[in-house]
Amino acid sequence: MTQDTADGVPISDGFEFPVGPRGDNVDVFQTHKIDATLADPGYYKSFGVWHPGEDWNGRGGGDTDLGDPIYAISNGRVAEFGNYPPSWGNIVLLEHVLPDGTRVWSQYAHLDQIMVSHVGQKVKRGQQIGTMGKGAKTAEYPQGRWIAHLHFEIRHNNLPIGNWTPMVRDKGAVMANYYSPTPFINARRPWNFAQTAQATSRIQVVVDSQRTDPKAGRFRKANVDHWYSAPVGFQGTMLWTYSSAAVEANWAEWRPILPKEGQWQVWVYIPENYATTTNAQYRVVHANGQTEVSVNQSKCFSDWVLLGTFPFKPGAGYVRLSDVTGERPHQSNIPMVAFDAVCWTEVT
């Protein structure tokens, strides 16, 4: 039975994607794709604003996904819903509570139909709350303003439904108020939600390429050109560079401050963009020597990848990643290597 908070919000038991087939371990990206991400630089170039979520489309393109079911991503409560012209159309805003008490809000916009009835209504994870639409219907756009798609957001804070300008003109405000939805969901999928919650009670040390707590460790990189940053990845930002077939130029190291000796799992975070190499070469330097691990970053999508379990001692050991992948450009398409976060998790 789902438990509720004191003010009546069902507590989350995990998160799923708002579109696509239901069930454990299904691959939503077989049927749907993301055409705009959080703070997408391409979206900013086209529209002059920082996108506060993701735009989901069917793989068929155009209006082939019109009428597709839209689902609540987790247990929650209807915070608000309605029709919001001249462009939004139908929107549903839900409130969710994580087991640790953290509150987040999910917004589903441009809906064709709304399938909730009243503010305060409780919804379950996977419950259909609407259908894919084309935005507001007006005299100028009687069928809807846009090509059918879902504008989808997960928010840190309780913002007004349909929140847009002026906040979206300030990238810092967008990053402070919105999660990158796919990484958020991937970290909280239902089948590993209990394990994830349990794992947080173990010691975890995260060293990030962009935003590292000095108490956790430090990130080092080669002082060379051709480092690029992007507004995706763990904590909403990451570094990347182009791969090299044989000669190293760009390299980076994640050096943790581990509190004790023991066995530690080593995880690397692979973002949804700027990670197209099939042969990223990670070197794990540990108490018994070093281990080379190859990761096909192109097959990952905003997820943690386990490099293995290794012995570490405090003040020693690190993870190193190089731009050398052995890959050669294909028709001027040079693979990209993502340098994001590394997490050490205590094995008990």
C-alpha cells in the first residue's frame, strides 16, 4: 500500500518515463526520442531562451505520435491543470515526494487530452494522465500550434504552472530550478529504487569534472586546448573533447578522498550528449595495481556505468580517462569523449 505524507501526497516508489511502453527494463528510446534537453544550446540558438526540460517525440516524426498516452512518472498529487493559451495548450502539473522527504514537481505540456479531474487528485506511477498533443488550438492554428510532442519538466521548486519568461532567459535560474529529467529518472527507476535508497546509507564519494566538493576529492585535467563544456550530465554540466586515434592530448583524473581502506565500487557517469565514442579507455589505479576498462559511451544515456570493484587505501588511487580511443574519423565525424563524474561506493 502506498504511504502518504501528512498533507496527503503519496510517497514515491520509483520513477518511470512519461511516454512509451510500460514494464520493468523496457527501452523507451526504441519508440520515442528527445529533441530538446535541459538548457539545450541548440534550442537557445533557435529561440533565444534556455529550455527548462525535455521535448519528447515519437520515432516516426511529425504527428505520428499524436494521441500517444502520457503517464505520471511517479506517485503524486495533482497540483494544477488546465488550458493555457496562446501556445502551451493543456498542461498537467504533479507534485511528488521522495522517501527522504524531498519534494519535486513534474509538468506535462502541449497535451491533446487531460485525464485528471481535480486539484488534489492522487495519481499512481504509470497512470495515464493525458495524451500527446500539439499545443494550444487557436483560430490561426486550429489543429494546434506545434508538431505533436510532449514538453516535459521536473522541477526542484514549486513554480507556477506554465512557468516560462523571464526565468528561461537566465540560464543560471533554469539550472537552479529544474532537473535534467532523464538522468533524474534513470537514477530512480522502480526496479532498483529500494537498492538505491539502501545504497545511500553506505559511504559514497563523488568527484565531478565541473562541481566537486573539495572534501570529496579533486579533478585534474591536461592544460591544453580543445576542452568543451556542455549543460548536460551529472549536476547539469560536464566536459568533453574529441577522440584521438593514437596521440594523447586531453586527459583527466578523478582523485577521491576516501575515508577508509576497503573494497569500493567505481562508477562513471555518462551523459546523454557529447559521448559518442565506442571505446573510452578508463584506467582505475587501486591498491593492487591498475585496471584498464573500456566503455562504449555511445550506448549509454544519462546513466551510471560500473567499472568494477577494487581495493583502495585512503589518500591513494584514482581514475584516469584519455582522449585516445583508437577510433578514426568516419566521413569527418570525430567521436566525442565525455568527462563527467566518478563515484566510489563502499562495499559492505
